[in-house]
Amino acid sequence: MRTADELWDLLQQARAMPHGAAQIALVEQVLRHADTAGDPQLAFTARLLATNAYTYGGEPAKAFVSFAWALNDFDRNPGPHHARGKHTLLWHFKTMVSAMTDFPEIPLDRTYAVLDDMERRYREDGHSLQAVYKHRYLVAAHVGAPETDEWFARWQAAPRDDLSDCIGCDPSSVAHYYNDRGRYADVITTAEPVLAGELNCTEQPQGILHELMTAYLHIGRLADAADAHRRSYRLERGNLADLWNLGTHVAFCARTGNEHRGLEILQRHVDWLDKAPSPAADMHFAADAAMLLRRLTELGHGDTVIHRREHGDSTAADLAAELSARAVALARRFDERNGTDHQSRIIADELAAEPYGVKLALSPTARIAAPAPAADPTPAPAPPALEVPAGAGPAELLDLAQQQYRADRDAELAAVLDALDARFPRLDDPLLAGRRELMAGNRLRTAAHARANGAGRDLMREHSARALELFAEAGAAGELSALRARMAVDDLYEGGEPDEEPIRADVAFQEEHGGAFERGSAWTRLAIAHLRAGRLDEATEACERAGAYAQEVGDERTIALHSLLLARVGFATHRHDEAVAAARTAFGFYRTHGPARRIAEAGTMLGHVTGDPAEKVEAFGAVLATGVPDQALAVRVGRGNALLQLDRADEAIPDLVEAVALCAEAGHELGGAHARGDLAHAYREAGRPVEAAEVLEEALARFERLGEDDAADNARFQLAGLYRELGDPDGALALYRTLIERLADDPHGRGQTAEEAAGLLYDLDRDAEAADTFEAAASALHEAGDLIGELRALRRGAIALHYADQPERGVDTIRLIGERFDALPAELAAEPNAIFQRAMTAFAAHNLLMPRGRYAEVLPHLRGAPEQLRGIGATEQADTLEGMLGEALLRSGAAAEAEALLRALLDRLPGDASHREIAAALHEEALAAVEGRTTS
């Protein structure tokens, strides 16, 4: 048997809980014992809380019983506690009337009787009938009565009072009236100002956002419509009581070209139909879901499978028919009760609803149609068009083709090879035939589509293999050596078995037989081999040898090509300045002279190696302007993050959205998760926390599925911060608790997370929990060796203990802070942060002891603290503590010392100091005490 005090404690715990099954369970635990605890106030108060918990926790049918009990107790057993609960009881009449219309088994006459009783009691208590008229309007609207507009007008004309619905709910109902009548501008005029204010109601702001999302859509404010949908769905998705509204989100998705998102929402909530809060919620959710499934079927996806826990799997087409019949049957029951066909007509309209005729991007990861970056405005003049000599033989044409290839003139190379094939379809000379095969492969190397797909690479290998055979037949040792080396490098890039022997052999051959260009190419290939094998010193040496031959060739294009290699090697060997300089050289040349594929290659390299975010944006932008797809993902991610560094988050979003899409296309699930993390950061920095949270939730789900524990924990921590920003402290606390459990082997991470959780609990005025959590954070930080962090957590915990009314525990904590500070190593104790934490402990001591009249005890904590703070430049905090010291001296009887200290403080404080007025009042009181006079 629980005592009344224990039950009151449980009731207070329940009151602080979010609405839902857990709150209902705790309230019902109290109800089981309330009537035998000998406390009539407890029994009455428990019923009032139960009515609220049932209504907003998704079990309104139970609220009828708790409300009836409270009303009967109020009428038959009047007591002093009823006066305190009377306002809540009268408020609950509104809840009951609204709920009664949602259950077709409750006779309409009974609803009208409750309305009449509500009106009588409101009149007798001197209240406005505004709320009564509103609920008569709501019942009339439900029935489809002709007097609906009349009751609406009377409601609007009546004065508001303290029993009127909140400043969010009343305008939401007005906006709903306007939406039903197509008065969308009036919806926005009514609703938007409400969002600008402060809303503390359980049903807001999601209720008013619901009305705005369709109104925005109809007047063309599509981005605002999407935002309203996202924000309201986020607030409603976790509450069974909002099942009706969740159906409207399903319908909104279905009618805006977001059937896939609607299906995700339906799949997430379809099992709630088995525990629908009311038949009305059941009916509307079923109708909206059936409409979505009909749309999917019409779009050719009728065989899509929907999973239901208690009913097995169903196809979209089958479930559409089932839910449609369910909604129609429920509507018929309501109409039989009401004596009209109004609900059947509403459901028929919902089932037959068609798209709005607009396409909305509701998913924050949906591709954004953004203009491509502009091409370089000052390209170099194009070289004169190549005229293929009419009388040239195959050897001359192959020499010409090689010149075009080395000059990166891709179109001209293709033209020469086309002429060669047309004039000389057959070449009997194996050397010439081998050279043709080699150049055909080179032609593919210059084509983006060939580089980007396996078939193109296979074809290049085939050309190389045929060329190799022909060179061997011709006895062309130089061509044979170079091609073997080149094919070995290709194998390295393709991830094949590394065989560096041909590469090294070609270096030796070319050093003996080749020219400067051939020698430089051989050393370049060897540098690449060393680089890929991680032999950085050897790669550097080979790169230098290749550079010397590039200078000997003296051609700017050859030097630019070598600069790309130099940038790669410099980046790998952490020679940052050298890498950036080389990348700038290459980018500068190719940006002026082309071709596009080289601009893309050099721009990508520069974007990766430079530390200047503005230069990254410029380089990656030039890459995107070429339209070359190579490394598009890395370029999008790189530019997006560079834009974030430049505080240009809005511009970063399209790049990072595209990165997510590219990962999906390539099947890179882990890359897609990380790209979502970057995108979430961009949304948050752009002031769009709803989208940030949704994207980060997607990232977290992927990290969890892939077993990426560290990334998942980081996502949880960031997501908790977003939940706090979005006004979802319970969601944030749940994530913090998960992290604290998961970080058992990481005391520093556990301590940081616990301190964040404790700060949130403190902000929620859950001070005892906050104090316990600060203590746990301090212990973890001590374990991690973060001794200053421990001081900070202990100090914050002492402040929480003041508000939790646990002064002795607070004093013990302050004593522990002193011991911990005295035990710090000298160099750590001298750090400004350590001094700050120790000195500001005096603030906690003041809060703990002064309100409890323990003035003398606080003095040792305050003395010396202002001087310590001034020593580290914390002047404002020092002045605050000095004022506290003056007050403590005054209250402990040392008025003269207090007067002198406060006079000196006032002389020092600027005229606009925030605490000057308090210091002046204390000084006047101290001066009066010294002079033996009193103050008012």
C-alpha cells in the first residue's frame, strides 16, 4: 500500500512526463491507490491529470470515465481542493465535447446535453460563452448542420477569457474554417501572426502549421508549404493522439508528387490503426492512406508491399481497397448517429482526391535544380581548326594524331583518326597497325564516357593488347617497352596485381634509347607506381627526374601535366606549399588552354590540396562548369564543405544534396551517410533545423545499419542538439542517455555527453536530475583526466543543487571543488579556465547559502574570488561577485566593511552596468546601517 505522499510524488513525476503510454501507465498506477489513500484532493487531482493524459496520450475513451468521476466528485463532495481544480474541470468540458463527436456510439443528444451543462456552468461562474459557442460550431460542422456559419459568427463575436482556447488553437480552428471554404489568403492572415508569438500549447504549433501547409500550396508559396509539412509532421509523428493529422500528411504527400514519402509515413504509422485513438481518427487516416495507395496503384506500383505487424503483408492495391471500405463503413456509422450524410461526403472527397497540380520537393535530400556554375569568362582563343592533309600517308597521319594527343586536342585527334580509317581501312605494316590501335585507345582515354564505365575501359585494354602484339611482330622495341609500362600502370589504377617490372624496365630502356619526352613519361609512370605503393621518398625522386625532363622538353603543356604529378606527390608527402603551387600552375594553364577534362583534373587537384576555402570554391566550380563527370562526388562534397567554411550554407546545400544523390546512384551507402551528415550541417547553418534533423536521422539509420559506431555516436550527439533547438527535449534526452550507455569505455565522451544532458535537465527545471547527472559527468571527466572539465561540471552541479533544495549536498560539492583544485598540478592550476571555475564556485556558494540565512558561511568562499577573476580578465564576473561579497558582509553584520567595498565597486562600475542598480541599493542599505538610520 502506497502512502499519500508517495502517490503525490508519482503524480508530480507523471505531470513532468511527455504525453504517451508511459505517462498514462504512471497516472493509472496512482489511480489504483488514490481512493484508498485517505486524501480526497489526491483522488480528484489524479482524475484531472488522467483526463489530460488520456486525451493527449491517444486514449480519449478513458478520459470520459476520469472526467465523469471528477465532475461527480465536484458536485457531490465539495471541498476546498475543488476550488483549486475548478478551472481545469471547466476546461475539460471542451475536451469532452470534441471527443464525443469522434465516437459514433455516443448519441448526439448526449453531446448536446454536455454542451448545455457546459454553458450552464460557464454562465454561473461568470465566464464568457466564447468557448461554448466555439464547440457548438464544431459540433454543427461535424454534423453538417445549416447553422454552422451562425455558430462560427457567434464564436468570433464573443469576448475571449481564461477558458478560451489558447492563442494558437483558436486561430487554427478559424483557419480550418477558411481552408474549407477556399479562403486561403484569410488562412494566412489569421495564422501567420500566431507563429511569430510564443506558443506553449500541447497542440501547437503543429495545429496551425497544418492549416498553413495547404493554404501556402494554393497561393503558390511552395517552399513555405513544404516547410510547414516538415515542421508539423516532426512534432506529430511520435504521438498516437495525432493519428488523424498524420493521415493529412499522407494525403499531402500523395497530392504533391511525393507518393514515395507518403508511403514511408504510411508504413511508419499503419499499425497504429489497430489502436486508433478514436473511430474518427481511424476513419480519416484510413481514407487518406487509401487515397495514397490508389495513387501508387495508378502509377504502376500496385504490387508494392506494405508490412503490418498483426495482419501480415499486403500489396498497395489490396490495402487501398481494404482501407477504403473501412473508411466508408465508419463514415456510415457517424452519419447514422448524426442523421446526415455529411461524413460520408467528406470521406468520399478524401478518397477521390487528385494531385494539386504542383510538384513539391518535400524530402530534404531530393535533388535541387540548380544552375550550373558559369564557364570561365576569359578562355584562350581557340587554335585554328585542323585541316587534315589530303595527300598524307598513314605514317604522316599517325604522327599528326600523336601530336594532337600530346596537345590535348581531343576533337582534332578524333578527326585525324577518322581520316586514317576512311583512307586506309587496312594497314599491313604491323608497326603502323600497332600505332593505330594505340591511338584508338588514346582516343577512348580522352572520352569521359569511356573513362567512366567498365565497357569503355575494357575496350581500351583490347586496343592496347592488339597494339602490343603488333609492336612485338614489328620488333618495335621502344613502342613495346613504353606500352608494357603503360599497361602496368593501368593495372595499378584498376586494382589489379601490381607488376612494376615493365615500368622499371621502361625507365632503363628510355634512359638509353629515348628522347626527353619519352624519358620523362617513363619516370612519371615510375613515380605513380612508387606513390601507389606508399614509397614516398622514391616517388619524390622519380617525380624530380620526370620534372627535369619536362623542363628539357620545354613545352608548357608538358610542364603543366608534370605539375599535376608534382601536386599529387607533394600532397602525399605533406609538402603542402609545394603541392598547392604545382596545382595552381596546372590549373592556371589548363583553365586558359583546356581541354575540359584537364581543367577538371587540375581543378579537382587544386580543390583538394589548397587550404583556402575560397580557392576551393573557385576550383571546384570550374570543374563543375566543364560538365566532366570524373570525381563529381568528391567535387560536390569538397565545394559544399568549402562553402560552409565561408558561411555560405545556403549555397552549399545544392552541392551536398547532389552528393547524396550521386552516392545513391553509385550504391555508396557509407558515403551517402557521410554526405547526409555534411548536408545536415549545412541545413543547420542555414537556419533550417527541421531539414537538418530529418537528414541526420537518415544518416544515423545508415550508420547503425553499417555498424559504423563512431559515426553513429557523433550523429546522435549532433541530433540531440538539433532536437533541443526544435523544442524536443525528450528526444534529446533519449539520445543523450543512449550515448552515455554506449560510451562506457570512453570516459571523456561520456562526461561531455552527461554534462550536455545535465544542462538540458537544468533548463527544464528538473534540478535534482540535473544535479545527479552533473555529478556523473564530473566523475567521468575525472576518470578521463579532464580535471578542469570536472571542476566545471561540479560547479554547475552545485548550482542545480541549490534549486533542487539540497543545500547540504551542495556544500559538500563546493568543498570537493576546493579539494580538487588544490590537488591540481601547478601548471594546470595556473590556467585561466581552472582559475575561473574555482573562483566562480563562490557564485554557487552564494546561491546555496544566502537564501538560507547562512551569511557567515559564504564569506570564505567569496573573499579573494573577485581578485582571482580580475587576474584573468573576467572583470564583469569579478564585479558581480564583489557585489555578492558586499551583500554577505552586510547581512552578516559587517556593515562598515560592506559600505566601503560597495562604494569602491560603484566608483569602478560604468553607468550602464547591468548590476549597478543592485549594488547601489545595497550600498545605500549599508551606509544607513553605518549611520544608524533605516531605509525604505
